Amino acid sequence: MSALGKIEILGGGPGGLYTAILIRRLLPHVKVRVTEQNPEGATFGFGVVFSDRALDFLKADDPDTHDLILPHMERWQDMTLNLPDGRVTLDGVGFTAIGRLELIEILKDRVRDLGVEIRFDTVVESLDAFDADLVIGADGLNSLTRRSLEAQFRPTIEYFDNHFAWFGASIPFDTLTQTFIRTEKGPLSAHHYRFAPDRSTFIVECEDATFKAFGFDRMDEGQSAKLCSDLFSETLGGTQLITNKSMWRQFPRLWCESWIAGRNVLLGDAVHTAHFSIGSGTRLAMEDAIALVHALKDFGDVDEALAHYQATRPPIARKIVDAANTSASWYENFGEKMRLAPMDFAHDYLMRSGRMTEERLQKIAPKFAADYARYSAVAG
């Protein structure tokens, strides 16, 4: 039998911080420390979004943390598609959102209230720096943990063809909205939603040909933000987009065949990625943490607990990751789909992840389903 005495967590994002909270709650005898390379108060991005039921897992497992987060969430029950030829409302496709920094601050304060040490602005060069019974890599896409033990974790990583840049906006939007526009140099899309009463996330996405035609690859942050502000001027009400490490990127498809390597284990974006179009990245990381820490609690032996995590968690996460990848693939030719009539486009959009059926659509979005049935009957 191998018991736990000390755990090191690498990464101070939502996944790493929530793991520390769970360890303190469920394994109070274990010493735990969080190490984060960025300074305290620094974060990438703007808001994070959850589906409207996505926090139910947190309410069931950790109502105290859930109740701390909930008052800070923005929430809405519908989604909007803005198209050049019309607007479509998708009823029942509800979401909640919160500022990424605000979420981290809430979790950080709870971690400290529970007596856990957090080291910010600390770069770890090697896992040899840790003297622990278990190292948890919650250190994101560029994970040192994964890179240090790549042969054991066996990652594969590829990139989608589309390019995207993550901006912020100083105005709120009523719902999570997708705005699609045509330009002489190609189509662009914006995913935008409020995460505070006066602030929104605004992600601009385009196909590779459009990206090159505009020359985004030759622009700095400020230049591309200005151009995108002009392109989406109507949507933004003439306001200017805000930058925060808003470089153009291509979304990675990362998956590790093994989530454990000896006494090292991965969770969140360090082990898998889920495209932002289904809003599940942060949820997946927190659910990984729940699965891992519960296994550590339920099994007296660390290696047995890690084996259980490896056997049970990846198959569940894989379903969501595959749906996210299918959804992302839909965007790789959204310009062609914009030729569809708005109602046909909206229906195609809802079916994009492969998880939606006509029966499920009628339950989730009954008004749209009824409107689409009438539309289809008339359209022939």
C-alpha cells in the first residue's frame, strides 16, 4: 500500500486551483501546494462560458464552491445567429459565463482560505524540482509535465485549418451570439457573449484563405483588433475591441493516450483540448479534477487510484472532446454554409457536433423545432 503525504500541482488555472480545493476537502491529511508561472492577477483571455446545466456537476459535488461562483455568473436562455440574410433565435440553448480572471480569483481565495499554499510568478524548469508523492499537471496546452514525460503520456496534436483571435468588447450582448459576415476577402465569424454586465468575449474566426487575404499574419495585436472592429462595426456598435494576448492562432486537437506516468498525472488542457465552440474546456478540467481526487480518496493505494482514473475518466471526456472536434470541423467551411437560407443554416448549425437528434432538438428548442418544421413544409 502506498499512501499520500504530499501533492504538488503545477498550474494555477481553474483546473489546478479546483484540484487543490478538492484535495483539501477530501484528503485533509495531505499536504498540497500549487505553483503557477504567471504573476498573481494575470490571465489570458476574457470570459469563459458554460452550458446552462454545466455547473450542475459542481453543485452536486461541491455546493460551497458552486455557491461562491453562481452570483458572479451572467446567464441567458436563448442563443442568436446573426447572418447576412437574417437573424435566427435558438430557444432553450442557454449558457452561463464568468470572467476568467474573476473565476480564478474566487477559486484562489477559496484555496487560501483552506490553507493551501500558492506560489505565483514561479517558473519550474524540471519536475525534479518537486519532492512529492504525486505531481498533478494542470499546466495547460504547453504543459511541462506532459513534455517532460512525453514517451509515457503519448500525446498526439494536430491543428484545425481555421484561424481565430480572442478579443474582448466593452459592451454586453443579450445572448451568446454568432455573427457571420461576408466581405470581399472572404467570410468571417464572431463568437460573442457577455461575461459581466458591461463586458463581453469576442472571438473572431475565419478560414485560412480569408486569414491570408486580409494579411492578419502580418499584423500586430492592435492592427488586427482595429481591422476586426471595423469589420464587425455594426455588431460592436462602433466600439473598439480590447486585446489581451489576442494573437491569431489555430486551435489544437490534443489527446494523450495515457493520462498517468508513474506518479505524474494530467488533467484539463494539459491532456486534452475541446474547441471553444461548445464551451466545455473549463468544465472538462474541473470534472477531471473531481474524478482524480475522488479516486485518490476512494483507493488507499495511490497507484490503484491512478489506474482507476486512467480507466474511467478518459472514455467520458473523449465523448465531449470528439463532439467539440466535430463542431470545430463544421466551422472550417462555414463560408459555404452561409449560402443556405437562415433557417436551414440554423438547423445545420445545431446539428454540427453530431450529438443532436431531431427528437432531442424538439425537447431542447421546441419553438425553433416547430418553426423549422413549418418552414420546411412550405419550402418543400
